[in-house]
Amino acid sequence: MLIITLLRRSALFLALMTAVVIAYTLVVTAAGKALLPFQAGGSIIKAGGKEYSLLLGQPFSEPHHLWGRPMQPDTTTYSKNGKPLLYGGPSNSSPATTNYGTRLAERVDLMRRAHPEKAKAPVPVELVTESGSGLDPHISPAAADFQVERLARATGFTPDEVHRTIALYTDGRSLGLLGEPRVHVLKVNLALDGLLPNGHTTSKTATVPPGSTAPHTR
């Protein structure tokens, strides 16, 4: 009898916990979609015929784009409608390994060669090291400023226009107190491509509509 009683109580407890978990999940999901539908949907935007999540970093390496933190991108694991989806994560490499030091030195050398104007300036650490998640979409204003001269050469923007473009997509501290100012790399690059307002158009008091081409050369 004791065993049967214990089994009944365990089954009842399991059923109640399952119901509570399901109810909690449904309530939180419904509340998120009702109050913050954009964020609950993954903060997805469409630009230039592609979909991007504002929560995830993207691998940029072209001269006319702002470079974010190093990533380990994977486009072979997941797909949607036959098209590859970007996936990534941390490298989990230890600073104590030889490979880590070699890779770090290669990244510093790349930054030096791409930014000869900054030969005497220290390379911002986030431009040569992965974030903890491997998917951080932001860099510091200092890391963005480090790249201004290269972007000006490659885009045809003036340095001031590049600075204004970066400033448009720089977020301040949360609630004015938490965290540090940060630059959203994807937004800056969409702006440099003419898919979002940028410093070139705003300097002429114009707005670039989504899908249009910015009036600059590369």
C-alpha cells in the first residue's frame, strides 16, 4: 500500500509540475508576442532581399564594411527552404594554447595591414578576440573609430560621414547607467550599403528608403 501511495503522489506531482511548466511557457510566450512582438520574433529585419537578426553578429570582412568581433560561422548545419542559415558559436579556445596565440597574432597583423593610418595605435581587443557567445552583434565606439579611415577609402564617404553613420547606430548605456556605449555592426553596414539612413544622406537632410542604393562609390 505504501508503495502504491508513493507512486500515486509522484504521478500527481509530476502531472502538476508538467501542467505548471506548460502553462507558464504559454503565458510568457503569449505575453511576449503581445507586448514585444518584434523582439519575441527574434528581432528579424529584412534588407536587400535577406533576413537578419539584430541579436546576432554577422561575419563581415569586406573593405567597405565595418568589421565586428571574430566569429566561427557555420552555414552547413541548418537551412530554411533550401537556403543555408548562418549559425555560430564560441571557439572555446584556451589562451594557454599555442594555436590561440598564433591566431591572435594573425588577426592583429590583418588589422595593421588594413589600417595603416593606425600603425602606432593599439588594436582594440574586441577586433581580434571572440566574445563569450561568439555571436556578439556590437563593438565599442573605439573599435568602430579605429576603422573610419579604411571605410572612408572604400565607400567614398568622407571620414565625417562615416563618423555620423556610426553615431546613428550607437546605443548608449541601458537606462543611462548599465553597460557601455556600443555600436551595432550590422546596422552600420546596412547603412553603408544604402539600405538604412547613413551619414552621407543625413548630411544632406535626406532619407534613404529601404532597398535603395546610397549615392556613393566604392
